[in-house]
Amino acid sequence: MTLQHFRIKAHASRKIDHPVFENIEKHWLTVKASDFPSGISTSVNARDPVGLNRSVYRDVQESLRGSSFSPGAFDLMNKGITILAEQVRLIDKETQLYEVVIDDQRGGIVDGAHTAKIIERCNADSTTNDQQYVELHIRTGVQNGMVTDIARGLNTGMQVAPKSIYNIDGVFKWLKAEVGDQPYSNSIAWKESDDAEIDVRDLIGVLEIFNIFDFPNNGNKHPIAAYEKWSIPLKKFGDDFEANEAQPELSKYHRLRPLLKDGLKLYDHIRGDFQTVHNDSGGRAGGLNIVEGKGNRNLSFPFALLPPAKYRLTKGACYPILGAFRNLVEIGPSGNAQWRGGFGAVLGAWKAIAPDLVEETINATKEIGRTPDLLGKSRKHWDNLHMKVRIKMLEGQLEAMGK
């Protein structure tokens, strides 16, 4: 047994006695994530904090960094970290500095170990957003016989993700075949427990973005749920498979499959080009909240195999731009979706229109908000970008008629 001593500065704190067990005290501390100490024992946690590359934990990490969702909201979306301690003592009332004493064998983090490890990882590479806070639930006076029951009770909430069920049912079978020849095919998490960089919902999200069956270009609806709520496109994909399993040629998403690999490439090109286009116009993309960077580590572009870069556009800011290129999707003679003029023409259109779309995105950060989450959820922003590409297309057609 070794006693660990941690100094923790709280933004706010509260203490109450337990109504039944008179020796137990409950402490609540709201702590800046960047001040959370590393090295707290996890020996009493029911699940070892491993598999941090799983999609559910990558989402937590991106929210902590502020590259998804609004900076400052981490503690509102995360249930926090529960710690069993020997003692919690206020060291300095003015600064709300506490000393927390932990037995490394009989105490420590009993719930939220993955959250703690993610915070430690981001603190280590200096990517934790300074506005993020985490809730610490500290219990003292818990007897040995109760530790196992508490650990078991706090760790019964993990449900099987729908995508894991779909993977078992074969819903992703044709999707796997479609990307099976791609270098990133082994980097896709098809079920919750997969340790992979890419989530199958990223693929389905791109199909949804170009879904002209549900979001025709002459309408006023946009596939915002592709970013805003992954569960909606995932459920639509599963329902569509079930309804058309015997006749896949009737499936909307199966008919969209010719767009998938190129759509993912376009996604990478937009994410990679944004910084250069903005900087060429006199801006400084590296200073924008909608551009993500990981300290000294380069970011990858697995779909287009672009050279790694220090910065790339966040998903929330990229998806509305990507969605604007739904204008360049049409139904081919076979009934499947296809690119107008081929993907080379689409990529050329992005290069030509990029300055306008980048400028529109920068202006939107000033009007709508400076976080990628606000852009990704803004109906107005999706509509403005879609209309801008549509107007450029019509101008091109008029020019061609005048020649």
C-alpha cells in the first residue's frame, strides 16, 4: 500500500455527509481539465483504461480539445470522474486548493478512468482546450467491502452500440466490399470495440451528405444530421438495408455507393487545402478554432493520401462545404448516383471555387460563431454554401452557352 498525495485546484466545490453511512463524505470539485493531475491509481476500476482509439473515446478526446462541440461544454457532456480517497483536505480557501490522499491499492479512480487517461494524454501533448472543465466526484470513508459493489454499479452503463449490432447482422457487408481495395480499409472501426482511426459512421456520413434522394438540390433541406447526430444516418442506413436486402438495387445508399471513395477523397482535399487557401488570401488559418492541430504531430489524410500536415479543417467546418458539392451529383442512366462530368471535374470545381467557400466559412465564424460545432449545425451556413456552388454552376453553364 502506498499513499498518493495530489494537489488539485477547484473552480467550485461542495461537500456533504452521506445520509446513511456516517463515515462517508461526498466531495464535488469542478476542476479545469488542464489542471487535472496525472498518475491517479485505477486499480479499483472495473474496466482498465485501454482502447483509447475506439471511436467513442476519440469523440471524448476531440470534444476535450475543443475541435468538436463548444469549448467549455466538456463537463456538461461528460459524467466526470469518481475517485475513492482516504482524505480530502482544503489547503487554501482563497484559491480553492485541495489535497487529495489516495491509497493506490484500495482507492483511486473507480469510474471515469478512460476520461482521466484522455485528459492526461491531451495535457501531455498540450492540446487540452483551456476552457474545458471536468467534474470530480470524490468519496472518502468507503469501507473495503463496498469498493467492489461501487465499481460494479458505476460501470454497468456501457451499452452495445447500434453499429456493432449492424456489423453482426451483415448490414455493412457491401460497404466493406466497396472500400476493400483502399489502403485505409484496415483502419475502419466497424463495431464499437474496434481499435481503428476511422469510424464506419464517417463513411455513412459522407454517403448522407451526397444523398440527393432525400435532399434534392432543388429543395431547401440539407443533411445536417450527418454531422449533428451520427445516430440518424446510421439508423437510416440500417433501415434502408433491411427494407431492400433482397433487392439492393432499390437501396438509396447502395445507389449512392459510386460516390463514396471519391467523396472521401474530396473530404480530405477540402480539409487539407483550407489552410493554404485562407493563408493565400492574407489570413492565418492556424489561429482559427475551426482548424485543428495536434501540437508537433502531423495530421493524416487517409482517403486522398495527401502528405501529412500540421493543420487541417475540422469536421464541423468541413461538412457544410462538402455538402455544397451535392450540386455536382446526378442520377445516371443506371439509376445510381454519379458525379456531373466525373470526379476530376468535381475536384477541379473545388479548386476553382475554394476561395469563395473559404471566405464564406470565415465570414460565418464571425456571424454564427467561431467553433466548428456551431458551423456544422447551422442551417443558414449549409444553405449559403450550397447556394454559392449552385450559382457558380449556373454561371458556368451560361458561359458555356455564350461560346
